[in-house]
Amino acid sequence: MNKIPEIGVLSNLTPDASNLKAIADFGLPCAQVCSWDKNLCTLDLARKVKKDCAALGVRITAFWSGYTGPAVWNFRRGPVTLGLVPTTYRNMRIQQLKNWADFAAEAGAPAIITHFGFLPENMTDPEFEPVAVAIDEVASYCRKLGLGFWFETGQETPVTLLRFIEEVGLDNLGINLDPANLLMYGKGNPIDALHVFGKWVRSIHAKDGCPPTTGTELGPEVKVGTGFVRYPEFLPKLLDCGFTGDLTIEREIRGEQQNKDIRDTIAYLQGLLDQYAASRQ
């Protein structure tokens, strides 16, 4: 039987790494750690993260790496502000991602993840090759550190993402599949997407969402099990593709309701994983 994933949570890095205790308080064995604050990108903090994770019994599955400059999460300004696509911010963000790769290696994470932006779909687009070169530069740097460099899905169609992986051609590239993002950006169906790039999926954001209903704004993110991902179908298909990573819960709200929804999602996902394991015995 295929390896059953462990359930973790996405946790925002704090200056004292106190966020790690919250992971342990959920009773979870693993987590992705995330930061958009370049001031936290220090090797001293990375060493503290590694030490505190060991003490708490928490495994870091990847480091989610943000960057500076504008980041507008809609269809109007997103293409010119997000990821490595905008030429104005490209070189700065390449260096920042390399810095986070150094952090991740010191912290003991196996990979870094980021949104690459609205990748050009047309291979004859003048920006297709420069964006591929930028991805190659960061991926090559990560490879020298023994790290993976993983695409966060959402802003590109599944076949566009596959096209860039094939174009760059490095063996440390992979996909952090956020099935909700594919729907929220109107870029694809996550179950169908597994036919396109399933073998490249290294990690999952356990998140749910709905398609957009306007031409300018993303669809809404919702609690897992209440949106359009269809987890009872998605998870078995994912596992049958040979997925060996982990499920990282992401709930994009704050406060006690976020904690409640995370706990509910842990129980929901564990129930689906138990059903899958029982069906394959």
C-alpha cells in the first residue's frame, strides 16, 4: 500500500520562533514554515528553528519563502506584481529566494516553496525564456544546497507549470499543489491536474476554495470540505499517483475560528486517510 501522508499545518515564522509551539499544541508531527519578512532571514533564527523543532518533535516539511515588493492577489495587478515574472522585481527576488534557501538549509528544511507568478503560457512569449532562466538560477542554487525548489500552484494552468518544469529540466524542481488555488484562480480542476503533473507533486496544501465569479477577483477560500476541491475524490487519486509527501493545512483567516477550522480539518482529513487505508488492505 502507498505511504499514508502525515498531516501538518502552515505556520508563519515569528522573530522568536514561538509559532513552533502552536504546531505542537495541535498535536501535529510536521509543518511548513512561512515568512515574507526578509528581516527574519538570519542564520541565527534558522538554527533556533532547527533546535526548537527537535525539542518539540516537529518536522519541517518545507520553508515557504516570500519576497519584498508589491504583491496584489487579484487578476488586475497580480500579473505585474507577483513572483519572478515582473522584470522590475525579478533580480531582487532571485536574491531573496537564495537567502531563504540558505535559511532553509540551516533550519533543516528539505525545500523552499514560492509563488512564481503568472507564468507565460505561450512559449513564444518574449518573457518565457527569461522567466525560465530566473527559475533555473534559483533552482540551481537550491540544488547545490541539497534543497528542492517547489512551485506553489495557482497562477498558471497545470500544463504551463509542467512546461516550465520540463524547460528548466532540473531534478530538484517539484510542485506544492494547492488544489484550492487552482480553483480560486480559475486555472484548473485539481483532480484533473493530477493527470498532467501528478508525478511532480511533492507536497499538498490542504485548503479549499471556490472558482471566481468576476473577471478581476479570485474566488473565495473556505474551510476544507466545504468548497469545490472534492477531497473524498482528490485524496485517493493523489495517493494512487504515488504521492509520498505530507498534507499541510492552510486556513487563510485569523483568530480562534482559524484554530477551530484547523482542528476540524485535522479530523476530516484523518477520516479520509483512514478510509483510504482500509480500502487498500
